[in-house]
Amino acid sequence: MTDAMIQLRELTKRYPGSADAAVDRLTLDIPKGEIVVFVGPSGCGKTTSLKMINRIIEPTSGHILLDGEDVTDGDPNRLRRRIGYVIQQVGLFPHQTIADNVATVPGLLGWDRDRIRARVDELLDVVGLDPDEYRDRYPKELSGGQRQRVGVARALAADPPVLLMDEPFGAIDPITRTRLQNEFLRLQDELQKTIVFVTHDIDEAIKMGDRIAILREQSHIAQFATPEEILTNPADDFVEDFVGSGATLKRLKLSRVRDVEWLTDCPTGTVDETREVLRQRLDASDWTALLVLDERGRPLRWLRAPDFRHERPVRELGLPARAMVEPHATLSDALEEMLLGSAGVAIVVDGRGAFQGIVDVDALIATMQAMRDANAEFYRAAKLIDPAAAVTP
């Protein structure tokens, strides 16, 4: 593979007293600007492999090349300042403010105070934390999801070309986890870092990875490929068993909301419009409900015809608008939001929460069918099955 940012060559870790190597001759090229996910069963060596890249764990043998430079035997502290590192429990310094935590590496690099402060504020804003509100807080004053955002900001502080992420969202509740995954994918669209990401969750690997390395024991690579290749053409029974059933549904993690056509004919109104105007707009549409937006264009309530019989203010009528996704969310996220919401659709909003459109179940079904058709065409082209009897797995 050309244009690799990280090259691992025969990388091995053998602990004293152990008959077998924890990692045995791992050789892998990680392309610039991509997220490569290490996934495999517990104890397969994926975290050990990750930690050898920045030499938190020193390899027994083999070589690590970073952007063509062999960094196997150089100064490990200098190496780590070139590589951002995010772990599951974040690891913020509890006695330091959020600003001081984010400024850790720039401070070690000798940046001046004004430059550090500007970078801290920039990154807090990037990860969705208002600098004026969060700069002087301490980690104990933040939620788990907020602390994880600070951890990402700290890892990005010195603008490293490489990020290592060791189950960064594993200790967070499922709803916050999904939001952080989507936020991180949005950031990656802008930053284009080279990222090595460890997880035990194949669904997370499919969602997050440009490529996935499925590892057996001792970090032997069972398959290294794109998520789509792994889902449609697993290398062997081990990979197929690890991926599990429901490959069609898993493919919903390969497409983003931005990839499907949104419905834009949904009737909308604002809280400052009269109920008469809103009712007329609903009656003139083919929809059974109208979406009310707040003063900033953010979805607020769904109103159906019977709701207009009540005399309460518009912002108190109907049902709360839930099931909101951003364009970079996966179709799997959209489906999950639809099931949790009350309207049977997912509302597409931008990064500030402003209404953009609607994704409905029909759009998901059409996308799934297109994936199945593309998969069948792949098998036909590759002559892996009889074209006359082509079926999709």
C-alpha cells in the first residue's frame, strides 16, 4: 500500500516468562488520512499493538516507521509529542482546569501563552464546548461525554498527524456514545488525521473505519480491508463468525444520511406564527403532521390536526420533536432514532441543530436494496457465483 503514514514491520512483543508472543510479527501499512480500526477477540493483542506505535509499550523486535522515518529506537518522548493519544477513561489531570489539560503538549513544546490560549479556545469550540463556559472548569464538573470531548481536544492540541484511540467511547452510555462517534467523524472529515482506533465492537469498527484489521491471537491479521469488503466477502470462517449475522443491517453503517435524498416537502412553521396559519399549511400538504421550529430554526414540536383544538401556546402543543440526526450520521443511527422517536422519521439537522430535511423509512429501504443490488453485481463481476443464480448473502 502506497502513501502510508504508519508502517509496521515484523512488530513483535514478547513478555518475559511467556511462551508465546503477545504480538507476533505484525506487518501493516496504515494510509495517510484514514481511520484504521483494530478489532478482534479479547486478548488478541490489539491494544498492545496500538501502544507499540507510540512506544508506551516497547517492542521486542521489529520496526515502526512514521511518515517514512524509523522511530523504533529514537527518543520516545519526542515521538509521543507527534502522536495524539485518546484512551477510554480519558485520563484528564483532575487538579488542572480544562484549559490547562488541553494545553499539556503545547506547553511541553514551549508554545507562548497567547498561542496556547488561542489553540485551546479553538479546539474547545471544535469539539462543541463553549470556551467561555468550559475553559476554567475542572474535570469533575463535566459529564463523561464532555470529558471525552476534552480528551480528544487535548490529543489534537499540537496538531499531530497521527491519533491513537484505545476504545475511546467504550465507557460512555449508548446515546452519548453514538453522538460522540458522529461528532468525531464530522471532525475527521475536516481534519483528515491518520487514526488507529481500537475497539472490541465490530459494529463500531464498521461505522468508524475506512479500513478494518480483524485480528486473531497474537495480532495475526485475519483480514485487512474496507468495511464493505469485510461484510460482502469475509476472508474465512473466523471473520464471518466475528462479523456475525445481520450483514444487510450492518451495511446501514456504511452509508451516511448525507448520501440519501432527504424529504424537503415536510410542512414546517415557527413558534411565532398563529395556529390558524399553521393549520392551513398542514391542511394544504400531504403530511399528517407539521414540524414547528423555534426562533433559531431548530425542531421543537410535531403538530397533528387534533392538536389545534387545544388553546395552549403553539410551543406546548403536540409531541416533542425527537429522532434528530446530522448529515454525517449513519443510516443505522437514523433507523435507531426513528424507532425511538414518535413520528416514524428522522429529522436532519446541521451542527447547530437547525432543520435541514427529513429521512423516512422508504429512503432506508431504497438504500438497503441498492446495497444488495451492488453486492450481487460484485459477485457477478468477480465470477464468484453463477450470474444466472445470483443471490446476495
